[in-house]
Amino acid sequence: MEFPIINLEKLNGEERAPILEKIKDACENWGFFELLNHGIEPEFLDKVERLTKQHYKKCMEQRFKELVESKGLDGVQAEVNDLDWESTFFLRHLPVSNIADLPDLADEYRAVMKEFAAKLEKLAEVLLDLLCENLGLPKGYLKNVFYGSKGPTFGTKVSNYPPCPKPDLIKGLRAHTDAGGIILLFQDDKVSGLQLLKDDQWVDVPPLRHSIVVNIGDQLEVITNGKYKSVLHRVIAQRDGEGRMSLASFYNPGSDAVIYPAPALVGKEGEEKNEVLYPKFVFEDYMKLYAGLKFQAKEPRFEAMKAVESN
């Protein structure tokens, strides 16, 4: 079982077909893949990493230590199921950015994160069109479905996973699928921790320098009528070292976007009508439901949306 690593360097040459085939296979069988030579400069990513780690040390580390102390987390004796060993903050990019409003970001970091968001937004849109090509959907189909009336929702969760005294009892981040569309992750290349569930086994996502890890969210599972599936993943905390940094950028539908299986992907296979397996709903309604059920199985969420739809 080899985790899919895809080099995008020759995407626009004669290797386009095999690269697309690898992406298709990853979407159908893994729900995850890792990109190399994706067009975002290594030096720029180094800068993002350096400034993110500086920001953590300066503004977040002490706060995290106080939280651990106040909850008595360093002395836990039993498994913790209602909490994650992570220090996070959230940057919203679209439809309206909040980067200017976050109080303790250094000016340089603010500027870099704005640029980072713009580069990732572009990459997300390129990837959505590659998925369209593989699915036999018109170019721009996924972007249009995500658009709603105000454009997509796009944001970055900046996370640090400090060394944890009891990694067997506290997860860095508990197992979940992502609610949204397509997720692009820039992670620490020195510290592993991200794992996904494949054939009932937890598989490590290899930390590679300057790579972007991509995974499929619940909305793409619905739009592809289950051809591509969102996959359970988690972060294991590490006992030693510097801790792990990760920046997960979520390119999601707009809040009022209506999500449903693409008509071109249902009613086709063979002569038997390929039935519609997923409900039609407004993205914001799904997110309201997800907020309380993030760490539970996704199937009941889809069932709940079906019930809303039939009412």
C-alpha cells in the first residue's frame, strides 16, 4: 500500500494522462494524495513555516501551556475523548478576509498569509478542474457548484501540535472526515502525525518537504454521488521534539450553495439506472449539523439531510 504522491511538474506535457490517472486513482481509492512541484515556490513555503512557528512561540505557546494546566491534561490517566492536543487559530479568506482583524499577527506574517491564501486558492481551482476532467464533467463545474451567490468559502486553520506527555491517551486531533469541498494542507516535513483510515488500518501520510497534501471533503462525496469519498483521518500527538505545524486550507462551497449529486454522474452506468445516493441540501445547513457531530460517522449526517430534503 503506497500512499499516492503525485508530481505535477509535467502536467501540461505528454505526461498529463498518467498524472490524471494517478489523481483519479487516489480520489477513488484513498480520498487523499500528496502533491510535489505544485507551483508554489519552496522559498515562499519556507517563509510561511518560519513565520507560523515564530507566531506560535510568541503568541500561542504560553496560552496553550496555561490551558493544559487548567484542565490537568499533563496528568491524565484515562483516554480523553472530548478534547484535542492542538493549539489553533483560523484565518478566513473568502468571501471576506479577516486577516486584517486578527490582533496579534505581525505585519510580515499578515502579508505572507494573504499571499499564501491567494496561491492556494488558485491551486484549489486548478485541482477542481482536474477532478472535473477525470469525472467527465464540464470544466468549471465544481467551481460553479461551490459558488453560491457570493463565491466559495475559503479559510485556513493554523495548527500547532506541541509535544504531548501522553500521546496514547490524547489525540492531537480526533478522527473525523472534513465537511467541506477540497482541503489543501501544508505540513511540517520533520514531524509526522497525520494518519488516514484505509481498509480498516491507520496509514501515515508521509511528511515531505514543500509538498501539499490534498483530501476530499464530504461535499465532493455528495457531488460525485459517492465515486470519491471523504476519508476518516486524525493527528497523533508526539511525545518529543519541537511539535508539529500544519496549515489546512479549506476550499468550500459558499454558505448558500446548493449541493447535490451531479446529474451527469447518475443514471448512466450500464443500462441499470445508477441511483442518486445522496441528498440535495444547502451547504450552510450541513455545516450547522456538522458542528455538533464532527467526530462522529458521516453517514448519519447524510441521512439527516435526506430527511430534511424529503420534508
